[in-house]
Amino acid sequence: MRHSLLPFLAAGLMAVPVMAQEQAGNDPKPGLAGGHRKAAFIAAHDTDGDGAVGLDEYNAIRKKRFFDADADGDGALNEAEYVAEFQLRLDQQYADQGRTQGDERYAASMKQAHVRFAIVDRSRDGSLSWAEQQLVAASSFNGHDTDENGVVDAADPKPVREDQDDQDGPDATADTASASDEVSN
């Protein structure tokens, strides 16, 4: 079970979902800050606007975000750099959606960015290396590329949750792990 959540836990710079995206009927358009759902993943990484994210496209934007966020130029991100990069994308997403940054969801998203840093800093040295980031990126991409064709798009089937697979048979699917089962990415 623990490993099945890794793609969603390990979003690195990908982003935390804004809680409104999780509430039916109140879904703002996915944005730059991303989230767990496939639409949010695509919105956060589809640089050419074709509705799909190829592995090269994904890696290019992750690399740009990582090194742009490296304010001190040491080739790694400390927690402040990591959180600041996410905050820039979250602020832009809120502006694009006409939402107010001072709301409860914004505060929760920012708090979650600190939690995410602790998760993706696998060496526990207070620094996210490019190698650590790449492990996170591969896991995240593979979690969304469920048909394993190297592209994340609307055609990718919903992932089968490991806990449902044994209990409910092969037709059990979930859009994402629930917020109560995981830490946001």
C-alpha cells in the first residue's frame, strides 16, 4: 500500500492540490500548481497546449522549475527555495482562477508544501538534490501514465488502487488516493 501511494506523495515540484479541486461541484479549472488528478497533472505540465504530457515535455519543465528555483545556485533546493517555487505557481493559479490567496485552502496548500519537502528529501539532509528530484519525477509520471505509452493524456485509464484490487476485483479503480490516505503532492 505504501508504495502504491508514492506517485502521489512524491510530486516534488509538481504541486499540491488546492482542496477545492477535491470537492465535487466546486472544481476550479486545474492550474499551474497541479494536484493529484490527471487533469491537474496535465494542466501543470502541458507546455505546448495539446492536452497531453510526454516524458520529454515533463522532464524539461521539471528541470526548468528546479534550476530556476535554485536561488543560491548550489544545484539543490533547500526547503525555502522549494516552497517559494511552489508558492509562485500557486499564486499564479489563484490569480488565473480569480481566487483570493488568503483563504483556508491556500494556507493548507502552503503548509502541505513544507510536508512534501520533508517527503521528497530522501537523504534527510535538508536539501533536495537533482537526483532525488528525478526519482520523484519518474514515480509521479509513471503513476499518471497508466497505459505506459510515455504520454499522460485523457486516454490513460484511471489507476487501480492496490487496496481495492484485492477486495473488489479487476474493475476497481480510483481517480486518486483520497486525501485521508495520503499526503498531497
